[in-house]
Amino acid sequence: MQKESSSIEVLFTKYTRGEATTEETLQLFKLIGSGCHDVDISERLASELDHTDPADRYETAWETSLARIKAQAFEPKQSALKRKYIRLWPRILTAGAALLILAFGINHFMSRETAHSYEHLTQNDIAPGKIGATLTLANGKTINLGTIASGESIKENGIVISKTSDGQLLYQSHQNKNDTQDLHTLSTALGQTYALTLPDQTKVWLNAASSLTYHSTLKGKGVRSVQLKGEAYFEVAKDKTRPFLVESGTQIVEVLGTHFNVNAYADEKTYRTTLLEGSVKITDHAQSSIILPGYQAATSNGEIKLSQVDTDFAVAWKSNNFTFDRLDIKEIMRMIARWYDVEVIYKEEIPSGKFWGSVSRFDRISQVLIPLEATGNVHFKIEGRKVYVYR
């Protein structure tokens, strides 16, 4: 047992540092799944949290939390999971305790009953997405931003567009005229993400398969207006005289200065706007609502529904994580398809049940699919850039 305890310590350290191989990761999961190392794991997690800000620590005893996570990790028939257990995830992940991504099914993962090889996933692995985008100027010229060196600038009609050292796009206006005609579009393909700073100093992070269209000076008729397709996170610069509008189809989000996330993919039945700071007004057709921090507006067919949410889940992608809050497999696979640029094909009956947990978007696709498959409720096969899903 002492030898196994030493082994789990080494594997844990390598895993949380992102240095573990696939084989070492599976070995670690198997040791955890045996249920014989809860004390070692609890002590290791406590040690990790000793080095974090007290505000980010979770107060529940680790032994109790781990037992509850194991017991309730994957229960499709359970209609609700207490919020405090869900909130545990983002806080633990910020502490580096990535082991607890096993909320998908830690007690099932690599247990004696379900242990099997995942070579069918690792042998045909697919690399994750990366930073990249295309900028389309008013004259129709397109620029692949991946080919632009850091510090290099583009000049157009008094606007200087430069690429910063951290790979973001920065707009600077060196003219006084109110030119509202020059429309620019920043677009990400499948498997790409990008960030930019608009002329008013508003910061925008664009998720995969998304586009943002805006005036190059962001000067309009008393407003700052952008059009979004897909998903983006906004940190809007405050300007009481000019509201900031985000238009997505029939939905309009109006703010003065705040932080919020808009998910408006065309293949999603519902558009979701999640507020982290300040307040926003949502309008869709004749309906309108005001959102406060910690709330999410879901719009569909002209209806707006408000609900209190854990905002960490909505913006996890910005921190390069997949975080699932009781999502069905089709919702999860749409996220995976956008980021890994794959085609998802469902074979036979679509697997049922809800999944929750978190895993890094920097991982190869196998590391996202393995925890899902380990629940026993869904299976995958990878062929080229096609992912087959079956029960």
C-alpha cells in the first residue's frame, strides 16, 4: 500500500502539471477508481489549496466532498444536483487540482468492472484548436492573422490595426472624422479562437466558428454597434454617452460598460447571454428584460427567460476549458465539433443522460472523450476527422 501511495503522489503531481502521458493518466484513474486512496487524494488536494487565495478555497471537508462526488458523479435519473457541489469544480480547477474533472464518473472510471483499453481513441487522436482568425476589411481584402508577425501593423483610412505580443488584435484611430462606412469582420474558423481590442478599448474574445462585424472606428449614430454570430465574451469600455450594442439575429444586447458572454450559434435552439458584471438589457422582438450579475437570459422565438447560474460554466471556454453543467451528449458534441473541427455522426440511438465536469481545451480530443466514455453511457470511434457516437 505504501508503494501505491507513493505512486499516486508522483502521478498526481505529473497530472496536475500537465506532464502525465496517456498511460500514466489511465493508471492514475485506475488507482483512484479503486477507492483505496481517498485519504492520500484529500491530503494532496488540501496541500494544493494551501497555496491558493483563501477566497478560492472550498470549505467542505475534502473527504466528504470526494465521497459525494464519487457517489453522485453520474446519475442521469437524478433531476438536480445541489449547487454547492457544482460550484466546487471551477474553484478546484483554479487551484490546479485537475483530478476532479472526474465528475463525469470517477467511481466508474477505470474501475475493475469498466476498465478497458482506450486505444481506439488515442491511436486516431486529433489535436486541439489554436489561436487564429481572418480579418476582412471594408474593401473585401482578407488577412490571415496567423501570418502577421507580432508588432506588425495594417493601416487603412486613418485606422492602425496591430498585432500585440500576446497575439491579440488592437485597433487605434488616428483620425477625427466620423467614418461609419468602413465595416470590418473578424472571423474564426472551426478550431480557432482570437481576441481583439476595439477602438473604444472594449475587449472581445471570440470563440471558434464565430464572427464579429463592426465599424472600424466604432463611431455611429450615438451608439457603438457590433454584430455577432457564434460566441464571444465582452469587457465593454464604459461610455455613458454611447451605449454598446451586440446584435445577434433578432436579439440585441445593450450595455454602457460591463462584462458578459453571448452564445448565439445558429445551430443552438436558444441564445444565451450571461452577465458577470454591471447590467445589460436584452431585447428580442417585442420582449425585453434587464439582467443582473449572476443571471443568464435565454432567448428563443421571441421569448426571454431569466435564470440564476454559475457564471464560471458560461465563460470556461475563455480560460480554455470545457465545463459541462448537466448537458446532454448532443450539446457537448457540438462544442467538441467546433473546437476540434470534426464531423459528429450519431450511430443508432442517441445516448441519453446528462453529463457534467471539466477538462482542458488544450488536450487532444481523446482526453475529452475518454471520461465521457468511461461512464458507460456513451461510446466513440474516431476515423479521420469524423467522430462516431453510439451507445
